[in-house]
Amino acid sequence: MKLIRQILESFRFAWQALRSNITRTILSLLGVTVGIFAIVAVFTIVDSLERNIKESMSFIGDKVLYVQKWPWGFGSGEYPWWRYFQWPNPNYREYKYLYDNLENATAVAVMDFKGNTVVKNGSNSMNALIQGVSYEYNQISDVPIAEGRYFSPIETDAGRQVAIIGADIAETLFPGGNPIGKEFKLSGNRFVVAGVQVKKGESLVDFGGAPDTKCLIPYNAFAKLFQSGRPDPDIVVKGYESDEGLYEVEAEVTGLMRTMRGLKPRDENNFSINRPEAAAQAISGLFGVLTLAGWVIGSFSILVGGFGIANIMFVSVKERTNLIGIQKSLGAKNYFILFQFLFEAVMLSLVGGGVGIFFVFLLSFLPLGSLDVVLLPQNIALGLGVSSVIGVLSGIVPAMLAARLDPVEAIRAK
């Protein structure tokens, strides 16, 4: 109890010292405020950007493999496009072969896209992204249905002219009405609305097209309308939740594709198996650079703030030397004097860090387009933690000097 009482007394002395020198306190904490603001703001914006982009990538699915002609390249070395250009495109027969023979996959789908296609209902029309998909597509990618239903197996196998439309398409083609069961025209053909997707709203980045302006139709219906030339679909295979299971599926897909294409043992693969994790790693690497830049920028400000706090603490020790002598003569222990100045430095740093975090909180209310900035608890904890460390490092030397003062010499000091 005695130790706790002395610690609380040290806090009281520190608080009184800070209140008695408001101007000096404010000037001292500016450096820490700017530094913590820079670090926490960068972390907050980076976290918000990363979350927004990963949400936008949800359409590509989780634990999935994309069998495609072109491998995904993210700037790592040379990209020999001239070699990939000669490879054949995946086709519907290969999809059916994988669908019928894969043993370890949980779902297999085929899909293709057609952009800038007019959808029309009477005098209402708009450009939409048309995506042809097979039945198991909703097991690979999220298709949230607000109204209506998803495709049936018979509709996808027979290539029925039914569609699941985005919220913006529904609002444009069927203003004020329920679109379920109603018809609209797509490339001169009548399609019936089976479902409407949940409205997503604006997003910073929309990989694969904005869901609100996307129209899903059965793949066989899509092939009849748009694949009169050379088809270039994507085959998507969903594995199990574990990475080991996904590697097993990848090995199985590779073997089946090589068999289907008649490749000899020494022939290299003439297809690509792309994993979304590669895109996620590339994005994480980019944000890692931004985070490092935030640390560098903030560190300079924090360094200046730390020296400012240390300088103020040396001045405080000098000004209160006589008071330290009186406290020691009345029985104050060295650790009491040390805690008194150390807590003062930590409190000064924490106040500066708290102000910087408050400015970041205000930043989250600014309109930044489709970017939703959220100050996460871990970033608040990071800011307060860094502030505490800076306070300890800045105040430890002045506090030790104060604790080691001789009480007789301290009382005589002027």
C-alpha cells in the first residue's frame, strides 16, 4: 500500500508540474503529437485501403484455383508473354473433364465476361458487365441475393435465358417496381430476371466489375450470345480450407489438364494455375512499403519530440533542485524522486500521443470518396504504446539525475 501511495503521489507531483508550465508543456508535446499522428494516420489509412481492396477481391473467392491461359504477373521479374501467347485457351470441354474427374475439389465452375453491353427494358437502358457462369459459381464466389433466387442446375445446363442482375440495373430498368419474373433485352434476346443482388455501393477498387452493374447469366446462354469467335473462359476450382488440401487439388488439376491436352512427361505445362493468394501477397507487400514510409516519417517527428521532452525534463530538474532536496530531507526515497520525473515525462508524451490520435479520429470523419477510414483499436494501442516508450526513454536520464542528487547540496541550490 505504501508503494502504491507513493506512486500516486508521484503522479500528483508530475501533474502539478505540467499544469504550472502550460506553454512549455504544449511546445514540448508538439513533436510527439505530429509523430504519433503521422504513424497512426498512415497505419489507419493503409488498414482501410487494404480492407477495402480485399473486400473488392471477394469475388475471386477463397481457397480457389484459376485455370487460365495467362499467368498472373505482379512485377516479379520478366514476363515472357510471347511464350504464353501460343498457349491454347481453356474451353468448356476441359471444364467438364475437370468437373467429372476431380476427386478432391469441393466445387468446379466455368465463367466468362463481356463488358459494355447494353441491357434494355422499354425506354430504360444502361451499359452492364455480362458474366456467364456455371451452376457451382455461387460456391466459389459470394453472390448475395436480395430478391428472388439463384440459378437452378437445369437452367445452367440448358442455357436458359434467365439472369441475376445488380441493384443498379434493377433500379434503372425497373424503376419503382419488383423486377423478379420480368423480362429485359440483352443483345436482342429476352431474359427473365431470376434474382437481384444485394446493393454494394461504391468501392475504391472493383476487381471483376462492380456487382451493382453486373448481370449474371448461365454460361451456356453466354456462349451462344458472345462466343462466336475464340472463347476464352476461366475454369475455377475450389479446394478445401487447408493449404495442404489446396496443394493436393492443384496437383490433381495439373495432372488432369496435362492428360486432357496430351502433354508428354517432358513437355512443360501450356496452361496456368493462378492462386488469389499471389494477388493478396502483392497487395500486402505494397502496403508494407507504405507502412514503412509512415514509420520513417513519424520517427523523425517523434525523435524531435523526444529530445524536446528530455530537454524540458532537464530544465525541470534544475528548477526543482531545491524542492528535491527538501523532499529527500523529509525521507523521500530515490525511487520516489525517479518516479516523479519519469511519470512526468511519460504523461507529457501520452498527452501528445493522445492529441495525435484524436486528430486521426477526426480524420476518419472527412469524406474521402468511397474509402471508409476506420481507426482500429490496435492502432490506438500502438500510438499510446509508442508514446509511453518515448516518454520513458526521454525521461529516464533526467529522472535518474534527480534521484541521485545529494539532499544537502540540493537544498543549498538556488
